[in-house]
Amino acid sequence: MNFQIKNTHIAAQIDSFGAQLNSLKKTDENLEYIWQANPQYWNRHAPILFPIVGRLKDDEYFYKDKKYNMTQHGFARDCEFELVKKEDDYLKFRLQSNEKSLEKYPFLFELDISYELVENKLVISYEVRNKTNGEMLFSIGAHPAFNWPLDNEEKNDAYFKFNNIQNTKRYFLNDKGLVYDNADLKIIENKIPLSEELFKDDALVFNDLSIKTISFKNMKNTKNIRLEFEKFPYLGLWSKPSGAPFLCIEPWFGVADSFDSSKNLEDKKGIITLLKDEIFSSFYSIEI
């Protein structure tokens, strides 16, 4: 079921299935900023990645000597969330562990996703509660997709703009979606020009806490999108190199397995540990 929030600046629409953002517009124009999930290219808008980010080696992991299977990015994106709070400019959704989730993921949890409009900014918040009698291991991340190009410009007119970042490392994913290498990346004038060629080797993945903001801009008009994600240790930038008219800007707490992973969940890079009844919370924002 779709729910809308609105203020005098912007309006957003969120589907309770996956608690997924599927529309973001300014109230004084009809321009859609969110990718509309054309199945010819990619049939999602902005999935929630939980309880893993990326792909597991062989789509499996071990916890306390037991093997579990889980596909890329986890299962939350394919679950119906409960709406637990609704205001004109605020929505909160909840997903709780159940018998089906325990078959893939042996922890009791509550996951809350909230959306709040603050002027021309949408703030998306995550709250994870460990209801297990013991520790809980998880990752979580965002995967919003935006129309590219946004308006009447060409795709090659667009670029990513960073805030005072000149050098960082890019991590590479192999054909199985696993991290296998990295290389230094020089960012000239805080910009990465956009082209389909940029994504020929899959996503650009960064593990750099100094990257706290990124903007998606173009040289032809003032249309732009700015994401802030101050405490997220990973960032993914992705599109399909086959002419897909969208791109994703993905702040993550977690990352795909490395090609030489032990498959033990405790050893997984980027994994977060919560004690019983402990709460993890974080947020990021999209400004248009």
C-alpha cells in the first residue's frame, strides 16, 4: 500500500512493501526524481538492504557452525512492513522477525524505517532493535535510484560532486558481486563525470568515512540531488552499463563479501554487533 507525505516544499510516496520510497517531487513542479522501476532495466525504486548489504559468497553464511542461505541484499526489501505512525510529513514502518525470517537469519529483531520531510529534504532513519537473548549480527544500507538524466539534459552532462575529496580508493566487484580488488582513485575538482562507461565494471564502492555528502548535478540546468550520510562507512554508486536511465547512490553500513571470505558471519567485513535489547540508529537525507 502506498502512503504519501507532503509539506510546502516536497512530496514523497512510500510503499509499505519493503518500506520503499517510490516517488519524490517538488510541490511546485511535476518532475519525478525517483526511478520508476521499469522492469526492462531494474524493477525496484529504493530498496532497504537488511540484514546484509551486497552478496554473500555462494549466497550462504555460517553462524555457530550452522549454514544459512540468503540472496543479495537480504530479505527486508521483499517483506510487507507495518505502518506504525503517520503524520502529514512523517511515516514510520516496522518489520519484525518471524518464523520465515528465522530460517534465513537466526536472530529476533525489530527494524523501523521512518521518513520525515524537513523543508526540501527527506530524512530516512533506521532503527534496529536486538530482541534475541544474546548478540545479533547485521548490516543495513540504502539503495535509492534516481532518474538519469533528471530532465532534458543528456546523460553525459551529469556528474557527481563531492565535498573536498581529492583522493580515495575504489573497491571492485567481480562477476559474482564479491569484492576482489581496489585501486586509488583521483577525484579532480571534487567531481566524477558521469557516463555509462563509468559502470562497466559494476558499482563503484568506497570505504571512506570522509565521504559524507555527494551531489548528482548536471552542466545544463540547476536540477540536482544531494545526499548526506555522515556516519555511513561505505558508499556504492551504481547503474547498469546497458543504457539504463537511472543511477543509484547507496550509503551502507556493510559491504559484499570478499572473494576469499571465510563465510563466517562473525568475520564478515562491516558487520555490526548488537547486544540484547541494544538499539542501532542512523539516518541519511535526500535533498532536491
